[in-house]
Amino acid sequence: MAIARDDFPWMADALAIASQTKPADREQAEKALHEVCMAADTPRPKRLVWAESPADVGEWLSFANQRNDRRSGLFGDALNERIMPVEVRNSWNLGVEDLKWEQWRSLPSFQLRDLQQRIFATYCEFGAEIGGQFDSGDVLRWLHLQPEYARTPVAHVRALLKLSESCAWCWAYSEITLLCERPCLVRLNKNGALHFAGGPAISYRDGLSLYAIGGIPVPARLALAWENVTAEEIRQTENLELQRVLVEEFGLARYIEQIGAILLCADEYGELFEIPGSERPERIIKVINSTREPDGSRKEYFLRTSRKCKTPRAGIAWSFGLNENQYAPLVET
């Protein structure tokens, strides 16, 4: 079943906050952080520092590490615990209980937060963050559900919402608290995932640019030279998730044609192709994900398999270390 944004009233607002590119409202962010600390009955940070981008965050966290303050990230955990007790955070799936994982992770606010975590993880570790624009989906969802599930004072959550509306992210340590500027450029596809073939998908004012296609981070050389990317280069991509989004952007029919793949066999499990042009021709299987996307479509994946496999079923079984007769899934995921 496709997910409509109208089914989740908070989604449009969450996406608007998550994709904000205006400079951070530093005065409001610092005031919101103070309100968060007051709500949690914790002392105000000893030092506030504004970082211009994830790379800048990483440099400041290196400084915190040198000051032996890295372990004090537990301060951020304690802050989170007081604002959102465990039983509250464990109930944050309220309102989306019926969504399968693939559907849940396709929500725009989740996709933006997931990719932003990947981006920040390039430069620093997570564990002390307490909120920011990419957390807005969770905060807005809880505010929407709060009248029915009143397990925490609204003021606590509204303080987090103010923080989400003011900056990209916030890390709380005992000696230093970092607030990060918003990006100056965010490009999304129709599903709300960071996406642009031909340039950066997200950029910061200090010059940092990062690249993504279909919500998956990609090397700059691929995004910047997309017009020159070949089917062979995509075939050589080892990361299957990245390969999938590259094939989708490149075009499946175009990929099959340019790579010179020969259809050998088809069954209810997929299609088996052979790619000639080498001493040991490679065989790949095109399989269709059994879980539907929000728009009702199904994603297609390519799996490398043994040259000994004669059918798609045998090829999939081989990828699980089974023979064809042993592979009979009751439920596909």
C-alpha cells in the first residue's frame, strides 16, 4: 500500500524543516537549548560553539577529545533521558505501528535524517546529539500524538521542536556544546530523499559539498561526471545498494542494453542474464523486491551469482549458500 503524506499530518512540516537552507537562527537555537536544559533540570552548557558544517563539527569534537571531554557525551544521553524518558522514546513508534520497515524508512523525514547521520558520521561519532532540523519528524509526530498519549510534558518536546527549527544539529558535552549551521543547498527527489545527478545534493556555507543519488551517498566523481558514467562503471560497483540507485538513475533498459547482457532464463524468482566480454562471463540476476515502495512500485535489484547457476532460483539459492531444491522461502523480505 502506498504511503500518502496526508496519512501523516506532521510529514509535510517535518520535510519543510528538514530541507530548510536559510542560515541558522542562532539566537533562537541558543534560547531553545537553554529551555531544553531547564526542562531536563540540567545545568546550561559551559561553552557554546557554532560549527559551519559536519567537517567543522569533526574538528571541534577532536578538540573535545583532546580535552578528554569525549566521554562526557553521556551528558547528552542524560539530557535526552530527562527530556524523553525511556518509556516515552520506546513509544515513539505510535502512529506508525502498521508500517513495515521499508515503508517507515521511506518517509521523507526518516530519509533526510538517515542520510544526514551518514554524512555527519564521516566526520564525527553519534551518541551525544539531542536534536536539530533532521530530527523534526519524530518531534512533530510526538506532538501530534501527545494529546492521546500524554506521557511527557508538552513543554519538553516543544523545546526540542524550537531547536529543530533553528539549527541543523546539536551535540551536548559537559565542557562544550556544539550547534551546527544549516546547509545552504538541499536537493530532493519526489520521495523526499537527497538526490542530484550532476552536482552536490547538500552543501554548506564553508564550502563542504556532499553527493547523493536516491538517498544513497555517492563519490563526487560519479555525481559531477554523471553524463559520462558508463554501464560498465556501474557494473563494477561493489556496493549493491549504491549499484541499485545508479542503475535506476541510469535506466534499467539502457543499462541492460549497454552492458551487453544476454537473457538466459526467467522464472518466478527473477531473470538470469549473462554479461559477455571477458574470459569468464559473469552472470547476474535481476530480482524484484517483494515489499512495495510508497508509490506502489517494487524496486529491482541485481545480484551476482555463480556461472554454474542455470536459473534465477538457483542463482538466488547460491547467494544464500543453498542449492536450488533447498531454496523455498515462505516469506520474502
